[in-house]
Amino acid sequence: MAIAEAAYIAAFLDGEGYVTIRRSNRTKRPSAHYRLVVGFTNTDLPVLMWIQALVGGHIYPKARQSAKHAPAFELSLHNRDEVRHLLCSIVQYVRVKHQQVELGLAVL
């Protein structure tokens, strides 16, 4: 990933994204499973598709709150390798969510 792309994605994460740990119950495992997830939510589908082409993940439509709201989409990265690659690429450019990115890398 080029420096300009990494910086843009870092800024996008600062404004429109999240880094979180999600609990997922899997029927094959006796206990809960936790995974690091990085995501972006926006109404601009082409920008999410551009980020997806660079880092991976899946795009999901978000439920509309009312007919007044524009359709929104969420790009979500669950794959450990994709998440690691993304966070390592943008860690030096993130400003607002720098602590979350650092903690995410520590979890990985």
C-alpha cells in the first residue's frame, strides 16, 4: 500500500471507522470466541469499495433509520491477517484512534 493510500485510510478510520473486539459464539466451540474487527461506515459505497480493494474485508448494507436517511454501508475486516496488515500500514498516520490501533496490534 502506498503512503498516500495508508494516510487516507488512516484519516478515514479516524473519522468514519472503528477498532473493536467482538464476541462470537460458535457452535463448534464450548466457549465464546473473541476477534479483533476493524470497520468503516459510510454512505459513499465507491470509497468503501476502493478501501476493500486495498485491504480486503466485506461490505454490508446498514439498516436505514428512516426514509430520510441515505443508504449506508459498512466495510468490516474480520480476517486476522487482513486486520494486521491494515493496522500495521496505518498506525503511524492515525491520530484520533491511535490508542485503539495500538491496542489492536497488541491483541494480535
